[in-house]
Amino acid sequence: MAKNKKKLKVIPLGGLLEIGKNITVFEYGDEMIVVDCGLAFPEDEMLGIDLVIPDVSYLVKNKEKVKGIFLTHGHEDHIGALPYVLKDINVPVYGTRLTLGLLQYKLEEHGMVADVVLNTVNHSETVELGAFKIEFIRSTHSIADAVALAIHTPAGIVVHTSDFKIDYTPIEGEPMDLARLAELGKKGVLLLMADSTNVERPGYTMSERTVGETFEEIFMNATSRILVATFASNVHRVQQVINAAVKFGRKVAICGRSMVNVVNVAINLGYLNVPEGVMIDIDQIDRYPRERIVIVTTGSQGEPMSALSRIAASEHKKVDIFPGDLVIISATPIPGNEKFVSRVINELFKKGAEVIYEALADIHVSGHACQEELKLVHSLVKPKYFMPVHGEFRHLKQHANLAQSLGMPSENIFLMEIGRVLELNAEGAKLNGSVNSGKVLVDGLGVGDVGSIVLRDRKHLSQDGLIVAVLTVDSDTGSLMAGPDIISRGFVYMRESEDLMEQVKEVIKTALYKSAEKKKTDWASKKNFIKDSLRDYLYEKTKRKPMILPIIVEV
């Protein structure tokens, strides 16, 4: 029988060398499927940017080939970009009940529910789309209904773990289906793509249930109101807060828009078990003694506009901090957020609250596998090739080292970058070129209209300020009729720098005359000459480089 010469292409468009915006394309012949489609949060230098989504121009260019999008779980870094991407590539979306429930809420916010086909898939079910058979394998993570995927193709089987940990005592449902991973390993797996987030941590990730035990201990000893901040999507953590509240006779109120949305979806779909009469509206918290109240809120990352940050700053309309309140921050700061979290903790302490954070108690466990769990998955799946995913370069490199320590040849491990194309089949694997990829910045309603030049200008303005010089000139002779009038923003305070501003006016006048002498007749050349002269003068006097905007009005 002739061997199949066609190759499977694996193309990550996000989620490598970064944390967030996970998306991978699998292409075989004229057919493509997409796994996950997430967002990332902006870095510090992305001034004014709300969200970062992957560049999917390669998919848009090949939209007739895209058969479907498959989601592994409902976290923002795996589903958050879909409302933007589905506007350009409207294909069916496949996921488990909770994942699609959370996505539906997002699509409703964007007014898109009627336009998108959502297909619910249960654990152990397989979806056939052209050359692809996509098998959903039960997994455990820090959100319910997470899955790993086995993607069956004519070139071979790809196992994509997505985010996972091996939790033998999960809060909801059954443990990860390790037996199925072992079966696939016996059958022969061409490529393993595995979560690298916690590869630097030895041992095992603790079970989510250990957090519940800590909560019970804290609730038992608490004598005032309790506030628990966690990720909105961490339904398991919210369930454990509710369980502890029920045990110690407290009412639970939910605070923060995203937390309210997720809790509503989880209750409606049966993923949160809340006994009758336990949940109260946030408006009702003053009707009960403080020692009988628990508030579950967003803001565990200290995000400036989140509920906990506004509560700490006394800017929240419905919740204030009282001396003696106990605040539990049940999350680890994402790298880069440490200073925000620290600021919130300090503000809470200043208001007389007691604050328990991860350094003080076992109030958070990760949703990602540590080294021993990763070794187990590698040993069960026994892949021919390996691509570490989900992590910065150091995570991917350490995961590659771990695979090598288990006997995987280094030439069979691919440390990928977004946009690179990995081609493989049973006979071999190689990198072959790259496709368009990168970041698309979302600012308000604008998607992609803020690029590197706009960000550079924002950075310039934030660091050195702005000077606007307005001149009125005679359109026939080019001579100055009025001005220059100077407007300074973020550079110097004009009333305290009157001498400097007078000198600035003289520099501009001189530059205008010199530009005429040098036969710079078009206004663009005159503006550039004025800008260059003023920039040199200001740097000499102040060692600063404000943005300079000359405006010439012809009369």
C-alpha cells in the first residue's frame, strides 16, 4: 500500500514565548481546524491598550479552508479573542457545556449570539471534520469541563494537553482520563503538545481540595466579614467558598461584573451547587451582621478597575472596608502584576483589614502540572515528536530538557515561535517557513487601529510631554502675522517657565525666517525646520525631548 506523503502542518499563532492568547492551527491538505482562540492582557508599555488578541490574517486569507474552532476550556486566554475573530471567520465552534456557556455570555455582550454556531461536545466524544477526527479527553484544570484533545489525522495522532494538572480528587467530575492517554500512547502518537507553565516546579501540584480545607480553617476562626478575591473563571474555588460559608452559617454575595456573569452561567448549567437561601444580592449585605457575610469578588491580580481595587481605594459604590474585615486573596500574581497586588494589600491593611495572601497560607493552588505530572503524561503518551506549548521561552526550554531526560532525542523536540510552520508525518518532521502572526491591539472599540507608531507616540507623550506652537502667516509673503502662541502639556508649567516660553517663541520666529532664506517654500519643510530647531534648543536647555507640533495657519 502506498504511504501517505501529505504532511500535517502545525502552526501556533499565539501562546508561545508569552503567557496568553493561545491559538494553534492544524492544516492538512485544503482543510484547517483551529484549537483555542484567546487573548492576552497588555504589557506596561502598551499605554491605553485594553486587550491583545492574535493576528489571524493567515486564517482570514484561508477562511474557506477553516472547518471549525475547538476549545479546550473557558479561560480568557483560550476563548477571549473569539468575539473579535468570529467577525472575520464565522465557522462552527466546538466545546464542552461550561466552556460554551461562558463563550455565549461573551458573544451576547458583543451582540453576536445569533450569528455563531456553537456545538456542545461531551468528554470521550469525537467530532469528524473532513480529514480530522477531534477527540475530547477529560482533563482537570482550575476550571470545570476542561479537556485535552487527540487530533486524529491521516499523518498521525496529535495529543494537545492544553492547560492541565493531574488532580486525583477534583472538586467537580472525575479525574483526568489517563487511561485514554495510555491507549493512545500504545497506538502511537506522532506529536505531543503539552502545557509548560509550571515546568520549573518539582513534584506535584496540590489538589484543589487542599484549598477547601484551608478555607474551612480560616472561616472557623473568623469573627468579622470575609472577602475572598479570586479569578472569576475559577468556579471550583467559588464552590469551595460557598461550601465553607454554608458550613459556618454565612451568606454569600458576589461582587464584580465578570464574577457575577460566570457564577450565573455556572449555576444555570449546574456546575455550582448553591443551597437555597445562601446567595444574597450585594445590595443586601447591610441587612445581616458582618460576621455572617462572605463577599466573593474579582481583583485578585490588583487590576486598577477591578472590584477589589475599587473597594481598597474606597471607590466602590456598594462595598466599603471596615476595620476587622478579613480579605483572602486566593490567587498567585501573574508575572508583571506583583506591584498592583502589593498596592491593594497595602491599602487594605491601611483601612484596618486583615489580609491573607498566598505567602501566608495555602489559599491557592495552581491549575498547571508540575514536573512529575508532566513526566507521567510524557511516559503514557510516548510521542515520536514533542512541542512544548503555553509558556515563555524559559518554560519551553525547561520542558524540552525534561523531555530529553526521559529519553526523547533532541532532534525530535521543536521549540517553536508563533508563526513558524512545523510539517510532519510518520516519515519525518521539519520546520518549513512561517506565516503572518503577531499581536493585534484592542483599544476601546478600535481593533488593530493602534499600532507601534501610535504606541511610540503615547510613550513619548507620557515621558516628555507636548509643545504646540501656533503661527499665523501671510500666504503671499510667508511673513509672520501673529504668534507664535505656545501650548505646553506635560512638559513644563508655563506660568513658572515664562522666560523659557519667551525664548521658545524667539527660536520659532528665527527658524521661520531662516526657512525662508533657505528657500523652504512648502509648509511641510517649514514645519520640519521649526520642529528641528526647537527640539535642539529645548534639549540643550532642559535635557528633555517633548513632542513638538508646529501648526501654521495661512491668512
